[in-house]
Amino acid sequence: MQQQNFPLVKISIDVSPSGAGSDPFARVTQHGSTSVAAFASEVVSLLAKWGVAPPSLSFSFEPSAWSPSAAAVAAEVDKQLREYGRTNPGVARVPIMQMAEATVGCPEAYFLGDQADFLTGVRNFLVNIMEDRLCPNGVQVTNTWLVQLLTARMKIIKFIGAHPEITSIKPKHPVFITGLPRSGMTLLHYLMGSNPDARALRFFEMTYMSDPTKVVSTSQQLASDPRINEVSTNCAELEKFFPGYFSRIAQSHFAHPSAIEEEIGIMFYNFCFMLHMGMAKPAFTEWLQTTQTKGHIYRFLRAFMQMIQRGGTWEYSHWVLKAPLHMLYINQLVEEFGDDCQIVVMHRNPIHAIPSQCRLVESWVSDFFQPGSCDRQYIGRQQMVLYRKAVDTMMEWEARTNPAKYINVTYEELMLDPIACVQKIYRHFGLQAPNVDLRLLTYTMQHNPQTKFTRATYTPEMYGLTADAIQQEFAPYVGWATQRGMLL
């Protein structure tokens, strides 16, 4: 994989099969090695023969074909190099920070206003990423991901800046779904977003893996946009580094290039990493919790929606969006989108929601780490702290807000009768839900992709938590929600 501007000495090792079956490890055994460790020793010895002293070596392992065996070789080579006192080349902090600064300093970024907190977040993540625990593949994927993310961010900014008329487009009646994670938001988003009168973003429209500045002119194009195949190819490339990555994530959250997806993909462009936070030290979580400076996230989100809404003949009455972190930043969201936006708040007992969220975060980041280095207990503490503040912020906001602007929905009522739940939301906000849509919603529910995968198993104890500890931490929220009939 080409990585420009990174000062690395690259060593390419061919572990592809050569007439010896389909497993790359077969080629390794033909080289006279009897194990991964033995082959790794040969690699290190070869480096020494080339006159590259391990203590001064910058090392990048780039086999031509990735599999679990090849990944194991990479990890073992890295381990043996560490014994020489040399770690992998690390996260490319300087060039990545320079790229972030360039997206703020370009003249086209005028519509985003003050971006100081964005730069603080980039710097914070780069400084606090747990680099010493990352595996070689994790380092390489992190560098590539952040470079591609910032490249796409610059492209979006330049495109909107060059077409100032975009910023005068009014987003059509956005409905934001938020609340505790793992509370049924994905299902509700999928149901509401499948309504022909609604506009819900697909994964391929948001991601840095394709061109997010292109527009889908009609609803029919959602199934045939060429970016779907482009993103699928990029996801397949990622799985060469992390075999089975998306299958493991799908046990907690279905993700596909053409699927309806929450807008965290857009929030990522502002380093709002609600899932990758498990890779960073507590200071990054503290930055995420500094809510009063997060208006730039919603200025970017609004501009992205305006960019998507431009042109075309697609007639829809409202947007449907969803992200748990909107609960934490509810004041900034409402300030940016004004009176036209409306909020659906999902509720579930934290005893169930928090461990489930921990499992999702672990599945998202564990492949980046060296074996056994992903700290489950740290993830547990991190999620508890973040979402305790989020529910506190949400309760305070509801207390001073006109109830017509929001509606509270429970996990239990959604699971009991999803169609009735959607109708209830439409009625509350005065949105039209014609009867013909009920057949579509019923079909959507029956074919919900969430049901197609084996579900992940987890317990609070896996993440250093107990039901009592979660109950105690969230006692103010549990009492508040129980009093209002939102928790059983």
C-alpha cells in the first residue's frame, strides 16, 4: 500500500501462495520455516544482512496477500523487532496534523466559522492514541484512514466553498433520533428512513472511501450508484489487514455500503470519534465531553446536508438522522438547526445499553491492537463516563424545552410494535404517514438486516462493570425516566 510523505523504510515480503495451496503460510513453510516465529526470525536476520541495524529501523510490513497467517507473521516480526529495542514506525502525527491545519486555513472554509476546537481535537487524538499497544497493521490502517479522512474533508470544504449557493439551501425538516446507544435507534432509523417521503443517508454517500461531493438525484439511484462498488472494494482492502472485521462488527451493528447509516460518518470529518475513542487515552474523551465548543460539528453537518440536498428531482418532505452523541451535543445541534428540527429520544435501561455499547466499541477497535492489548475495562469506564454526561445534558434540555419539539420513545415499545411506534412519532411531529407506507414499513421490519447475523454476546463483567455499578452511576437518569414511565 502506497503511503506518500511518510518517512518509512518499506520492506515488502511476498507471502502469497506459489503452487502450494491457497494459504499464504504454505509459502512460508516452503522457505524452510516451521512456524510463524521461525519465519519472523528469518525476516529479522535478513534485515541484518542488508545492513539495517534493528535499533534504527523504521519498519513497514507489506505482504502482497493478507490473511490471518500473514497478519500473524507481521505481528511476530514486530514483536521480535521490539526485542531489539525498535517499535513500528508509529502514527504519522506531523503530516496528519499539517493536513488538518490545511483544511482550516484554506479560503473555502469560510462557511465553517471558528475551527479552533477541531484542531484541538485532531491534536488531542494524535497525542493520546495508544500507539504503544497498536499492532503493525493497526498503525498502517490508522495512518491510511486519517489521511483519507482529511483528504475527503478538504474535498468537501473546497467543493462547498466554490459553490456558495449551497449554504443558502434550507435542510428539509430534519428529524434527529438520539438517546442511549443500543436502545433501538438503528431499527427506528432504518424504519423511518425507508419511508419514500424521507431522506436518510446511506453509508456510501458519507464515507471518505468514495467521493462524498456527488449527489444522488433520485431515490432509484440509491441502489445503483457506482460509489457502492467503490466502497465495497475499499472495505475488502481493509479486511486484508483485519480479516473478518466487518462480520464481527455486524454482530453488533449492520454496516453495508448501500445501507441506511447514521451520520457519525460525517461527524468523523471533525474527529468526533465515538467508536475509535477506545484507541485513545482519557484526555480524548474529555475533549469529546467539552460540549460548549462543539458547534463546528453541526455547522459541518448542516453544510454536508445542504450539499447532498442540492439539485436533482427527488422530492422528500423531511430528513431522518440518527446518532447517540446528538444527546451530548443537543444544545449545539438545536442552535445550528433552529426551530425546524425535531428530536426523537430513545430510552433503554443502562444496565443493558452500556454493556452492549462496550461490545460495539470493542468490535470496532480491537483489531487495531496487539493481541490481548485492547483494554475492555478501560472501554467500560469510558462509555460510562461519556453517556452519563450525555443523559444529564438531555434531561436538562428537555426540562426547558417545549414538548412539541421532542418525543420520548422506549426500547420496549419499539420492539413490541415498531409500526405503531413510527406512526406515533409521525403524528407527534405532524408529519404525513399515509396508510400505503404501512406495507412498506412492515416489509422493511421483516427484512431488517440486523436479523441476518449472529448476535454478539456480552456481560457487564466483561468490561469491568456490574449491574449495580451501572445502576448507581445512572441513578438520576433511571429515576427520572422511571417516573415518566419510560423505564420498566
